[in-house]
Amino acid sequence: MLESDPKAHLHHYLRTAREALLWKLDGLSEYDIRRPLTPTGTNLLGLVKHVASVELEYFGGVFDRPSGEALPWFADDAEPNADMWATADESREQITGLYHRAWAHADATIDALTLDAVGRVPWWPDERSQVTLHQIMVHMISETQRHTGHADIVRELIDGAVGVRADNSNMPPVDQAWWEDHRNRLERVAREAGDTPG
């Protein structure tokens, strides 16, 4: 008989998303994990720093369970986007360590509270600032998966590595030549569609 435990299911998806995001750093140099690969500066270590920080906030202060972690990039006088990149003084180990501590703190909150436990998100509009643990778990799964998707693309741009996790690429079993042909075909289709009158 299939058992249903909604909190356990949500927690499983959150853990899976966390691990996938962190895995995107594996095997890369300090330079590569920090490289800004979009016009807005998206980079792998910055994505981890951001997700670690917001997870600490959502499962911490929102439920009156502060983590005690210093997050100076969230201070009122911090520069815009300071949580989306790591300074030269912030090592990979510091940022990934912060993320692991965020997991532990969030997991303790999830274990301690019921799904209908009420919290308050002070940076959301008043009319929707009151939330439940259920809402925050769904929000953090969505947030983490969104940024893991960004990390997927950034990692592919760095060295061509793709996949959901180390043991599951979730990609068709084809060779590089097939991918080159596939991409070229998509480029041709895009050009044809662009030349077609609307």
C-alpha cells in the first residue's frame, strides 16, 4: 500500500534540488565556478550563495527560528545583487559550508514544525506575508529548482557537462556528433521560422 506523507515528499524534493545545485560545482576550478556567463553576471558559486542565504531566511526568521548566520550581503547598505556572487575573500568551502549549514537549519525547522505552522515573510507584501511551512517548502523547492536550472545552463556553457545528477544525466544516449547535427538543425529551423511572414 502506498503511504502518503506530504511533508516527507516535499522534503525529498527540496533535498534533491539542493544536491543537484551543489553538484554543478564538482570538478571545476575557482575561476570557472565564479565566471559570469550572462549579461547580468550569473555564475555557479553565486547561485549557491543566493540559495543558501534565502533558505536560511525562509526557514529561519520567517518562523522565528533565526540561524545566527551573518549574511552581510542582505544588509540595508549592501550593494545590489551582493548575494549573487562570491567575493575573492569568500572561498568555495565557505559558501558550500554555508549551504550545508542552511540545510541543517532548514531541516531542523521542517522536523520541528507541522505543515500548517504559521510564519511571516516580512519582505513580502502585507496581504500575503502570513505563510505556512507548507507554502515555504513549496516556495523553496521552486526557488532552488529555478536556480538549479540556471546552474544547468551555466555549467553546460563552461564545459559541456549536463545532467540531473551524477548518476542520471536524463539525456538521450547519443554522441557529440548527434548533438552538433541536432543543434545545427534547430538553428536552420529557427532561421526558416524567422524568415516566414507572420
